[in-house]
Amino acid sequence: MALTGLGLALAAVVAVVLIVGDPFDEAKQPSGVADNAIPTSLATVMRRALSSQTQVNATLGYAGGSSIRLPLGTAPSAVQQAEQSVRASEGMLLQARDSLATDSATLSNLRARVVATREKESVDCAGDGAAEGAPGSSSPSGEAASVGSSSGAGGSGACTDDVQTLAGDEQSSSSAGLKLSSDRAAVSSAQATLASAEAAAALARSNAADYGQGSTFTMLPTVGRTIARGQSLFALSGQPTVLLYGSVVPTRAFLAGMSPGKDVAALNANLAALGYGTGLSGETFTAATEAAIRAFQSTHGMAVTGVLALGSVVFERGPVLVTSVMPEIGAGAAPGPVLGVVSTVPQVSIALPAAQQASVKVGDAVSISLPNNETTPGVVSSVGTVAKSPANKGAGGGGGGGSENGEEGGATIEVDVTPSDPGATGHLDEAPVTVSITTASAANALVVPIDALLALAGGGYALEVAEGGAHHLEAVNLGLFDDAEGLVQVSGPSVSAGQRVVVPQT
């Protein structure tokens, strides 16, 4: 691993010392051993565990920043209009069916009369009566029958009446048949209208919002307030919006008959956790769900309907801390952001120089130096994959981009750290902190103080080893640097634990 900033700085200092005043210059020191040009002391080569750490500036705040919004939905007045259309369509269908039933009965009666009249005609107009009853008929001798003839006079008149009656009945039956066809078409049209109205009403109810054009904000929280499950976030015209826990974002109202889904499962789990019923589990909206909703609504002063419209509940992963409030009391409700919130889980955000991305991974242990000079452990929880230019750093964290990290003005990635003991961080928000990230470790390393290194003029590094009354140089290879403790891992064929090496006196 390349030398870190502190290691390079210290090595450079001792290199200058060695080059300018070489204590091993035989021309100056015939014995080959002499004091250094600066006061020195001795340190011991140790074998121990060593970790390599990168120190960066960071910002302590809270995780999961988001906004709570009023969803876009169907206003209560529009839902009422859709339901009124259903009732009106039902009335039209009922009238069409009544007309169909009445006209069907009329047609049946007319057809029965036609059958009866035909039977009567067949009797009255049989034989001579049929001939004489026929208009313009002649007697068998070819002479016109005289009116009032004694033969068939009675049958002739009855036959004529039957013919006329039958013609009228058949015409009435035909008209009734046409009317019945029109009635059937009217019924079909009314059924189609009702089906359309019911579909529109079902969609309106599914997308129903708990606010309308005249709704106003009647309660809003203060910035800095913490809100937990079952508590009100804000209120519209006296109707509260309540916080529930979960990762779902409701896109439909909760009501009987809705299809199963993860949103229903989240609602059931919350109602059960809040103590509003038993048997509440799974993704299905059941009678138990509706009963629990009614109890929930009654407790929170909502209209008790058994339906939770869009906007009446909001799901977040846990308690939230209010960071901003957009509307004011009395402002009209409209779809869009209402509150800015963050979770109550502390998080440290680092703007790490992009060049150091490979040296940090999720799970790396860190040490967080707090503003009160205390330290607390943490773990890297996420490492960004998209580099941001300096102009886009924004609120992504205050650290990592300064000259201390050698990347001032360069591109950065966002690295998030979760404190292992959230309570140790207090309630600070947007507070500057320093993070030491453990990027590598060695369990059984030979280590010396970093300032024991001597940078040789010909390249490489060495240690000034003191053995007995003599000093000599031992070339070493460098491994991990621990800038926090000022130690470096070394190795070499003649380097061993317990050796004494020269270091500048402090």
C-alpha cells in the first residue's frame, strides 16, 4: 500500500536528516558509529496486530432524508359524484326493466287475443259464412248475396267482425313487439351505463384522497419534533394523517374488496402492533382489517368509515425527525411535499476522494471522533459508486475533500457510516467529525514507529539498529501504515522483534 500523508511527511524529514548529516559517513566517523545530528532515543521493534487507517473529515447527521407528500388522488366530492352516477344509472336500469316487464306482459296478452280471435274466426267464417263474410264475395250462382238474406246472415256478420278484430289485434301485437325490442335495447344500454358508472366509482374509491379542494392544514409539527408510529404528522380540516412503519408507498385507498398486496400486509402489521385487533396478518383485506380500521379511526378522531383514503396514513421505516415544514396553518391542501424528515438513526456521511474508493468497503470498522473529543466505533454501511464533482457535493457530507486527504477540489464518492452505539453521538445534526477508517489489517506484524524510517538517497527505506555499542542500517520493506498510532509494518531478512532502533527524541 502506498504511504499515507503522515508517513510520507515523517519519512521525508528523516531522509533529509540522513542525507545532510549522514552518521555513517566513514570520512567523518572513523569508528562507523556516532551520535545523530539531532537528539535521538531508542524504540523497540514489536510484533503485534496492526491496522491501516485512513482519516477523513465527515458530517454527523441522520440517515434516510425524505419528504412526506400529499398524494394525488380523487377528491371526496368527485367520489360522491361517481357514486351518485351509479345510483342514477341504477334508477335508469330499473325503469328500463319495468318498461320491459310491462310491455312484455302486454305483448303476451295481445298474442293470446290474436290466437283466440283466430279460433273464433275459423268457426264464424266456416262454409257459406266464409264466402259471404269475405268482402266482395258472390253467391254460388254468381249473383251477389242480398243483404239480409236468411241463409248465413248471422254467420256473415260475425265473420266480418272477426276478420276486422283479428287485423286490429295483429297490428297491436306487431307494435307491441317493436316496443318490446326497443325496451330490450334500453335495458342493454342502461346495463352498459351502469357497468361504466360502477367501474368509474370503483376507480374513484380506490384512488380516494382524504382531502379536497376546500381542505386546509389545521395542524403542523414544529421543526425538530420526533414522530413515532401511531402519532399524527399533520391534520387537514381536522382529519389527522398518521405515521405507520413500513417501506411501502400507498398508491390506493385501503377498503373492502381491494386486491391483496404488500401495502395491505404492512397495514395489517401496523394495526396489530398498535393493538387494534387480532388475526391481522397477510396481504388480504379482511373483515378483521375493516374492524381494526374503524377502531383506529375512532381513536384518532377520524370519520369512522372502515376505509383509509390516500393521505390518511404515511409509511416510513421508523420514527422520523421533522427537518422542514413547507405549508402554513390555514394553507390549502394540494398534492406535493408537506414535511421534510430524516430517520432518528445517526449516520456519518463522508465525501471520500474518488481515488480512495478501492480502499474502503462495506463492513470496514471505523472510529468516529466527535466534537466533544470523544471517540465511538462505527461500521461503513454503504460506499457510493457514482463520483460527484465538487459543484454537486451539496449536503452529502462535509469530509474527505480537503487538503488533508490530498484531493481538494477533486471528485468524491459518498460513503455512509453507521455508529455502533447510536446513543454515544447525542442529538447532533450536521456536526463536523473526523473518521478513521480501517482499510486493512495484519494479525502478526513487525512494527516500528513511523519516524524510525530513514529514506535512503538511493531509494528505499532503512532502520538504524542499535546493537551493543554499535549502530548499523537495516534495509526494510514497508507494509501497512497506522497513522492514528504512528506505526508502520516492516519486514526484512535481518529484522526481528526485540531489536532496538533509533527514533528522533520527543
